[in-house]
Amino acid sequence: MHRYSPWTVLFYALLFSAIPWYIFYPPFHYLWAGFTLPQWLGLLYIAFMGTAIPFGLYFVGINYIRSTRASITATLEPISAGFIAYLFLGEILEPLQILGGVLVIAAIVLLQLQSEQDELTPELIRAQASQNSTPDEG
């Protein structure tokens, strides 16, 4: 993340994670699986909205804050998943689950309130490197 853009890192991460799938499934196996158009659209939606966009935005966020802060904030994911399941899937949230969610949110807020200046975020390191590599005008 110090040298490359978040989207480049994501591209290579997904590329190298796809290689084992080519060992277990022949390339283009899914083209012959007989999926309908709505099924293809669902698969593409999951691929982009459930994988590429969230991971890409996570990597972008890591450019501006410490990875530890990003990891702490990422613990909000199960809380949001439970809330979305409650809203759209009719899941029931028990009082203990609600209390746990509130405690997790409170912990995230408390941990994020601590202000810290971080000169080691990848975005600042890349900016400093580009400033140091350009010749001074004068």
C-alpha cells in the first residue's frame, strides 16, 4: 500500500486469489454451466458489490487512516449485516444481540475518538516520496 494505489493492490490480490480456482475448475467453467441472465446478473452484482467495491473502499480507507483503525471499524460489518437482515429478511434481533451491537458500536466510537497524527499512512508516504523525487525548481 505504500507504493501502489489501492485499486492496483486489489487487482493483484484478486488475480492471485483466482489462480487456485483455475486448478479446481477449468477456465470458463461457468460459461457452460447454463446460468440464466438473471443468475448472471446476480453473480456480477455479488462480485462487484460484495467483493470488489467493499475491498477497494477498504484499501482506499487504509490510505488515510492506520490499518489498525480500519480493522477496528471493520468490526461494524456483522452489526450492519444483522441490521440489514432484520430490515429486509425478517430476522429477529434478541435483546442480548441488540445490546451486543450497541456495545460494539460504542467501543468503535470510543476507540476512534482518540486523535492521533499518523505520518505513516500510505497516502502520506506516497505524497512525500513524490515530492522528494521531483526536482526542485529554482
